[in-house]
Amino acid sequence: MKRDRYSICAGALLVPMVLLQLPPVKNILNQPFVLPAIWLGLVVLIRWVLPCMHVPGNLCLRQYIVGYAFSGAIIFLAAGFLLGVFLGKLSATPYDISPAGVFYNMLSLVPALSAREMIRAYVIGAIFRKKRNPWLKVALITLIFALIEINYGRIAVLNDPSAVVIYAAKDVVPVVLKSVLLSVLVYYGGAKSGIVYSVVIAVFQRVFPFLPSLPWLADSALGIAFPVIFASFLFEKYQSLKGETPKRKEGSTAGYSAALLASVLFAWFLVGVFPVYPSVVLTGSMEPGIFPGDAVLIKKLSEEKEIYSLRAGDVINFKRDNITITHRILEVRTDEAGNISFQTKGDNNKSADSDLVSPNDIKGTIVTVVPRAGKPILFMKSAQAVPEGVMEE
């Protein structure tokens, strides 16, 4: 079947976009202002040279989608930044924030992101002109856009199952879902909505002096949950704006907002923002009460009087060197100066632990056990040698 000029233009735009993301090409063109000039040239080509292309979204509603894109970017940044504040995981930006550095970062960033989303919009528009399996083709294009953004440099150091799972959860799945979200934004609101969302996030990350440095679990939870919930919100809101959603469903916006808040709170819960947080037992030192793969809820001890209220028989969670252990208090000892320490033992161990536990090493006490809830973490750690009683942080 003969291809029309729009399909040819779309295919021609994809080629330089993919090539410009390849490391060998980047190395060759890694000269001041060369790559920005190429990206800017692609912007000019799409905007003023190639045949005009429109995405399927309603033209009258695009301004609303652009506004949602801006709001979504702000919410995403706020969620990550607040999480970093609560966890005390803020670090200095790795980017040059001098006037010259900011100028060059913006020059390198804005044309590239603008060209990428303009190409995405052009390709999606060309796909829907054909009207033959359009959604399958859009899914393929979305995947291509994701694949060129994934950081493949870390693959060489993935030497155990846990590293593979963390890499997938932190560096692969969130990138794919972000690409899905951008395709949704572009479909409904055109290239401008995708540009606004991408540029707002990227600009903030390159001009703000401090950035969140989140644990991988929190980072992946936010990176996975936000695109899914926000894309669902956009779909619902777009149908409502078009007048296609029954009135009884108009309250679903609040539902999506609540779901987004719940996902953020759950991420905070996982990484220990709240007084009670979860952890996973990796060994059998506390059998038969706690088995490998069980999740436990730990209550933080924040006051000195809580430490002095601990008694023999309590199960505590404590740090020893670089590992976290959960064992039962066998004896509370007090020296001549009145300082206390704790003799601990795993219920399934034959002898007590050789070292005493000081109050400063205690993280909390075990509140309850959730059987088998941590099996995936146990699988991730199965290839590693784990000391008895160690728990995943």
C-alpha cells in the first residue's frame, strides 16, 4: 500500500530522534551547541517546513490539557521533594547552577525536549490518519520513545537478582510509564502539553540547588504510581470536558486525587516516614514466630523513656554494623553508671548474640507480623549471603 506524505515525514522524523540518542552519535556530536542546534533544527522543520499535523484531541480542549500538564508536573515535583524532606534525603544538585551553567543547561534541554514531544505528536497524528490498528501503533511508538531514554549503562553491573529487580523498578518501568503518560498528554493536548510537562520537571531539576535523593523503593513507587493515576485522571477529565461522562461520574476527579495521595502516603510508609513502618525478615532465626519472607511492622522508639521501658521478651529491631537484625531481648543489663544494654537472641538460635545491643542501636519494636508479605524481597535476596536475623531496610 502506498504511503502518504505524512507517514513518510513521521518516519523520517523518528530516524534522527533515535540516532541522536545513541551513545556513539552523542560522542561524535558532543561539541558545544552542536546537539542543541540539531534539535532546534528539528523543531523548525516540524513547525514551519513539514505538512501541518494535528493530533486527534479536541482543539477546543487543548488549553485545559496544557494546564493539567503544568499542574501534574508541579504535583509530581512536590511529592518527590516533600518525600525527600521528610526522609532527610536532600542533596546538592549535580548540575551547574551558575548563570552560565543554567543557560547552557536550558539550551541543551529545552530544544531536545520540545523536538521529542513535537515528533511524538507528529507520529501519533500520522498514525490516526490511517485509522488502521492505531492504538497498537501508538503503543509501539510509545515503547520506542521509552527505550531511547532508558539508562543502559547500569546493565553491565547487574550481578544478582535483586539488582535486576531494582533496576527494572527504578530505571525501566517508570520510564515506560512516563512515556505512556506523555503519549496521553500529546494525544489529548498536542505537543505543547507534552513539552510543558517535560520541561517544567527538567528545568526545576536543573536550577534548584537541592534535589531529593530518594531510596530506590520510594523513587520507583512514585515513578510508577504517578503516571498511572495521572493518565487515568486525564482520560476521565477529557471525557468530562467533552460532555461524554454522565453526571454521576463527575466526582471521580476527587477519587483520582485521593488515589494519588494514597500512593504517595504508601510510598512514605514504605520508607519509614511514619512512626510505624514495614520491613521484611530474610532468615529463619526467629522461627517459628517469624519465618523468612514475613513482613513485620516496626514501631519507632523516639523517646528515651521508651528505651527504658523495654523488658526481657520484647522483640526489637536494631542495627549492627551495616545490617539490620530482629531478635528477642533475653536480658536487660545495667552497669555501675546506670547505663543499660540488652542481651538478645534469635528464638531459633542455640545461643545468645555475642554482642550487647546499646540503646543507640535500637530502631524500634515489632508490632505485628504479616505472613509471606515479603516473599518478593526474599527472592531478590536469595542469592546473597545474609546473616541470621537480618531484615531488609
